[in-house]
Amino acid sequence: MYYWKGTDMRKALADFLKRSGLKIPDPRLLDELLKGSHLTRAQIETLLIELGAMNLGLKLSVEEKARLRGVSKGAYARTKRQAMNNIRKSLYTIMLLRLLGIFGDEAMASILEASNLLVMGRFDEAVTILRSVTSCDVTR
């Protein structure tokens, strides 16, 4: 079972994600990254369902995906749309910061390095690197 902030995911969702082969990271890592992101728990769960279905080669209907999350079709579709918009806005923000010179080559390399460390499970090192990037405040 996957646990997240003291409560467990719906059993149907946890079982589906397990079958899909997705590796859900340590809850501490997930919560820490979620706090600093533009995504909600519901949006992450929705994206994981989408990814899990792709991993399994399944063409699930919106109704089937919504059932996994325990929500209506409309709520599922809205949550997915919001997640995709938040991802797009985050990417545009990074591109804007790069274009304006607020993030230089070193900052971009550090972001990629931190991302790779997260994938390798080296959470503390990744957070240290990310904090060094975001502590460069050009408004000082």
C-alpha cells in the first residue's frame, strides 16, 4: 500500500499503480516536492493514472479512470486539465527565467542535476542543490 501524509490512497488506485509498474517515491519526498510545486495531490494522482494506463497499454475511458480516483468523470477531466495547465505554466516560467537571464546555464544544470539525484533516491542532496538555485534572489 502506498501511504501519503498519514492517509492511504484508495485501494483500487494503489493496486492499479502497483500493477502498472510505477515506482511511487517515499512519501516524505513526495510531500516535500508537492509543497513546492504547482500541482495538487489530486492532480498527481490523475497524472499517475494516465501514466499507469500508458505503461499497461490500456485505453481506459474517462469513466474508468475517474472510478480509480473515486470521483466523477467531470471532476477527473477538470483535474487532468488543471494539472496539464499547471505543468505548461511551470515550463513556460522556467523558459521565461532563462530567456531573461534570471536562470543562467549554471542554474539550469543544477536543476537537471537535482532532478537526476531525485530519480536516484538521493533526496537530501537534491534538495540542497535546489535550494541553492532558488536562493539566488535577483530582487535583492
